[in-house]
Amino acid sequence: MLDLSVRIGQVELQNPVMPASGAFSTEYASVIDINRLGALVAKTVSRNFRAGNPPPRAAEVEGGMINSIGLPTKGLQYFLDAQLPDYKQYSPPLVASISAEDADDFQAMARDINVPGVDVIEINISCPTRKPGGGNFALHAEHAHDIVTRVRAETDKPIWAKLSPNAGEIVDVAMAAEDAGADALTVANTILAMKINVNTFRPALGNKIGGMSGPAVKPIVLRMVYQISKAVSVPIIGCGGISNAEDVIEYMLAGASAVEIGYVNFRNPTAMISIINGLEDWCNKRGIRRIADLTGAVRDGDMETDTYVAAAQGF
Ligand SMILES: Cc1cc2nc3c(=O)[nH]c(=O)nc-3n(C[C@H](O)[C@H](O)[C@H](O)COP(=O)(O)O)c2cc1C
């Protein structure tokens, strides 16, 4: 009997497949059985209403999309009053995602969202279109350490820190988040990117610059998951460019315990269910009984891999 379950610290998931924040809502219930997902990850919420960035907010590019949605939200109170009960109709654990403009508000947000029904708090310290110290705290290890420490002080719930692929030294940021008490690391948010319309000479996004996601980013983020998994002992949730079951397996081999899926949901809203079915088939065909055994199972023990540090080090 195949066991697809995985553990992220204290949280048990029936399978490793979750939606990524911002790429999911309960409206998916009209096309998929939401109860089959490993967990439900809500759109990032911040304290007050935010309109988000100027349109256009998304543009297609080869191998994915770039977006600059700008974290629109109806605010924390709306999340607690309306969205939380809506999510709790479903059985998978609920991961609430929070963001804030400054460190004090991040801490207060953690306190205010520390309510029954929220099973995990994912801290979005990595929105690419926010300033360092103004929402994007994952660019520097000391900023990430400060936010995770403050959130940790407010809650006993599991904290997943969502890291930024735009950090110069993402491994240092990962270690800082672990040191400050994160229970898991979500790797990663979107990669800063741009598109220009060659007919109008205008940037395709209203914010000019946005974050890239989709299949083209997978090898980049996979490399980050691999490097981080060598440096930390908390579980890692791989997130970037997953579009099929083999992509999930690849992330798990690199060191991820579970995954979050964004872009492909926009292309095919039933994709996450196909991926869960695909994982079952993949494991059954190979006689793998426990999918959790694949985490970190890449066979690289006999290989030298030191050259990757060159790009990050000075002369
Ligand atoms: C339209 C869109 C909206 C997003 N909104 C959020 C968000 O609110 N919070 C967050 O943490 N990440 C957000 N993300 C990033 C995704 O959660 C994910 O980290 C990223 O897209 C990489 O995964 P993918 O390649 O599977 O899309 C958003 C991504 C997209 C494409």
C-alpha cells in the first residue's frame, strides 16, 4: 500500500502537493476535490486593505509568466471573518500567509492571526515587488532573522518562512530563518523579471518590473532547494515551476519534503489533482512504498560539487 503522506515538522500532510500562495482560492472547488490536496495555502493577507499594483499585473513570457500583483488584500479582519470559515469547510490543514510593511506590524500580524483554524503561518517575507525593510525581509539574513524571531515570540503554531530567490546568499538567509525558529522553509517566491512590448516600447507590467514563475524557473529554484537542504535541518517546501509529477519527484530528491504549485494552476486548474495521481502512478510503477523516503535521495555522494560557490564569492 503506497503511503503518500509527508510530515512538515508537527504537521502531517496526506500528500506533498499544496497550492502556492496567490494561486489558489476555494473557487477551485467547482473543478477539483479540494480535500485531496496536502494542505490549503491562502493568498497573502496584510493588515489593511491594499489595492495592489497598477495594471497590467501579469504578462506571459516563454516558459511562464511575470506578475506584479502587489499583494492586494481585503485586510486581516476580512480574512478572519470571511475567508477563514470558508477554508475550514475543507479537511486539509490551512496555511495562512501574512505580510507586513514593517517589523512591528509583522509581529502584530502573527499575534492577530494566531487563532483556531489556522494550522500553519507562512510568512511572506519575500514579495519581490516590496522594498527591503518594507515587506521584502528575505534579501538579508539579519532582516529575516529579526522577523522570524518576532513571529516566533507570538505563536506556537508552525511557522514556514517563504524565502526570496532574489537574495544574494539565499543559503545564509535560510540558516538565519532556521536559527530564529522557523519550522520549515518555503523555497521560493518569484524571481525579479521584466518584459517590454516592442510595438509600444512600453514595459508590459504597470509596475515595470515583476516576479517570474513557471517552468523556466524550476532548475534555478531546484538548485536553491538542493543547496539549502545541505545547510539546514528543518523541512523544505519546494516552490517554482512545477507542472507535473516528475517535477515534484525532482524537488523531493533535491531535498524538499513537500511542494507548492502556482503558475500551472492558472493554465490548468485541475493540474494539482493530475499531479497527485501522477505521483501515485510514478511510485507504484517503481515499487516505492513511502514517498517521504525520496526526500534528499539524490544519488550524488560520489560527485564533487564545489564549483557552485564560485558565483557567490569575491576574488
Ligand atoms: C499571480 C501570482 C500571485 C502570487 N501571489 C503571491 C502571494 O500573495 N503570496 C506569496 O507568498 N506568493 C505569491 N506568488 C508566488 C507563488 O506563491 C510562488 O512562490 C511562485 O509563483 C513560484 O511558483 P510557480 O512557478 O509554481 O508559480 C504569486 C504568484 C503568482 C503567479
